[in-house]
Amino acid sequence: MLLGRAASSIINHKPSYQGTVPAIMTLNKIPTKDRESFTEHLKHSTRILALCGAGLSASSGLPTFRGAGGIWRNHEATSLATPEAFEADPALVWQFYSYRRHMALTANPNPGHFALAELARKRSQFVTLTQNVDGLSQRASHPASQLHLLHGSLFDVRCTEFYCDYSERDNFTDPIVPALAIPKGSSQPLPSIADNTGEEASKSLAAAMQGNKASQEGKELDISDAGIPIPRISPEELPQCPKCQKGLLRPGVVWFGEALPVKTMSAVDKFVEKSDIDLMLVIGTSAMVWPAARYVEEARSRGARVAVINMDKQDGKRNLTKRDWFFHGDAGTILPDILSPVIGDISA
Ligand code: BJW
């Protein structure tokens, strides 16, 4: 039984924590009345704000945080995104982030990322706030000055030592250190439930970790599945600070309880406070995490009409008013469609 699960957990360029992210999302027909009123408003909108969440990258194959896809090796993804989790088990948290760095590098931006990037080129006062750390908007050539990374980036790292200010941007080395390489399937026996002694488990793990010929030939294993053994990694094997040579490096993302980057927040606040906002796009986010979520209400208080794009009616329709729009479905499909009156046909 374990053998079957392990075999089905070979990574197949369709990354997901638990294999639950549908590759192709449904296309719901947009009611004509909504399409017309949104198009009319979009065409006359100059100051536009977007808040993006994990749902924007879902059709690129990356999992969301909440719900079935947000489980990694039986841990809720949100429980690993905390300073406490890192302090308790830095190796486990690094394995989670190393896996996600690898998945993000394997994934490609989808038409939703490209549509937002094109809108930014067409509307200089369009600002995107993304909670995503996967780098897909940047890889869709979203103009950097119009993109704010609220929760940092998987590809930034910084030192955990209090007195050390070492940080590094855009480190795309994968794996960041050899010990964090994703194990590959091997022709060695995979552990079975009959493996009372742990001998098979040790052999298959050793083969995968040591990169011998058999394992080189195999495919990467989906270590998000708790049934796949992962190596124990000592603190010395984790990314080390090259400056102070004392501290561990950590991912440059914003964990729960941590402040969002000050410069980013002040740039966003400056934009919001400058004058009225015409349109607020809320894309693929449960909008439950603060302070990101508060920008929806701030934009509304500055006169914005709100358009929500979400696969989930419950998440999407929360707090909507009669002036707002709800577009139900995949952001990767809906965004190029509803923005086409301004951006044109980006598939052409
Ligand atoms: C699709 C789709 C498709 C799927 N198409 N849609 C009580 C009240 C208010 C606040 C708090 C409170 N208790 C605690 C707080 C504060 C806390 C917070 O907000 N907690 C809430 C859970 C209540 N916030 C913080 O701690 C923040 N910091 C802070 O407040 O600091 C204060 C401070 C000030 C000064 C000094 C010190 C401190 C920090 C928050 C950081 C969040 N970090 C994470 C991890 C980032 C790194 C990483 O990626 O690992 O950010 S947690 C996680 O949630 C991640 C995400 O960016 C974020 C938001 O999730 P998102 O993107 O919305 O994903 P999901 O899964 O929730 O939703 C996906 C949506 O997509 C769903 O709706 C789907 O339906 C939809 N969807 N497929 C369209 N194809």
C-alpha cells in the first residue's frame, strides 16, 4: 500500500501539496449585465488597485494556503509559516520552503499574471499588491514599480541573528544547499508496510539522498506526501549566513506575527492616500490575512467599486455590496477575459 502511494507521489511537473489542485479550472459564463457594467467602469478607471492571493497562481499548479491543498506532510501550510515553527524545527520549515522554491521555479506564469502585467503597462496608475511569494508575476514581466510584494519572496533570504543585517535578493539556486535537494525515486526497494526493521526505508532513503546512479535516473518524489521519507537534516547542513558565519539563513517571507516590509507599506499607503480609487480587483484570495485584507475596505472608502475573482462563492461574495462584481471561476481564465477591453487579446 505504501509502495502504491509512493509511486503515485512522483512529481510530474504539476506541483501540488496533496495533488488536489485542478490543472484546468472551470469557465463560468459571465452574465452579460455584469460584463457590460464592468467593462464600462474599467474603461473609465484610471486609479486601480489589485490585491492578489494564492488563487492567482492556482492554475499554474501551485497550491493555495487554506483548504485541502494547503497541507504539507500533514502540517497545515499556515502553521509552518511562523517564526515559532522555524525556531522549533528549522530543518522541517526549510524543507517546506525549499520544496516550494523548487515548485515555483518549475511552474510558469498563467494568463492571469500576464493580463495583470499588461494592464499595468496600459494604466500607469494601476498598482498590484500581491501576497504571493512565488515570483510568477515578476516572471510575467509585471512592471516592478507597479508591483508590491506584501509577504516577501521565496527567493530572498536573510540572517536570523539579531545583530546581523545580511540579506540577499533573488537567490534562485535550487536547491539552495545540497541537503535540501528533493529526493528522487530509485530502483532500490521503496519501504513497504512489511518492512518491520526499517531496512528498506533506510536503503531507499540513502539511495535517494546520496544521488547514486539509480536515483539519478528516477524522478523527484513528492515530499509533500508524509508517506515519502525525507532525510533528517542537521542545522550545519542548512543555509548558513556568509557574513556573520554564526546565524542560519531563513526565507525572506513574512510569517504570522511579523511586520510587513516598511518601505512597501509606505509606498502602498502613499498611493492609497493620494486620491480616490476607481476600481479594486480582489483576485484569488480568501482576504482573511491582515493587514493585506484591509486594503479592500480602504479602497472602498476612497470610492472604489470592487470586483472579486474567486473560485469559491463563499470566499468571493463575503462583504460584497450592490455596486460590486463577483466573477466566479479561475483567475487565469477570467482576468484576460474581463480585462480585454483595455488590454486586448493577450493570447494573440
Ligand atoms: C482561486 C483559485 C483560482 C483558489 N482562481 N481563485 C485577528 C484580527 C486581525 C488580524 C489578526 C488577528 N489575529 C492575528 C492577526 C494578524 C495576522 C492575521 O491576519 N491573521 C489572520 C489569520 C487572522 N497577520 C499577521 O500576523 C501579519 N502581520 C502583522 O499583523 O504584523 C503586525 C506587526 C506590526 C508591527 C510589528 C510586528 C508585527 C503577517 C501576515 C503574514 C502572512 N503570511 C503568509 C505566509 C507568507 C509566506 C509563505 O508564502 O509561506 O502569507 S500566511 C498565508 O496567507 C500567506 C498568504 O499570502 C496569505 C493569504 O492567503 P491567500 O493568498 O488569500 O490564500 P488562501 O489559501 O487563504 O486563499 C486562496 C483563495 O483563492 C481562496 O479564496 C480560493 O477560493 C481562491 N482560489 N483557486 C481564483 N484558480
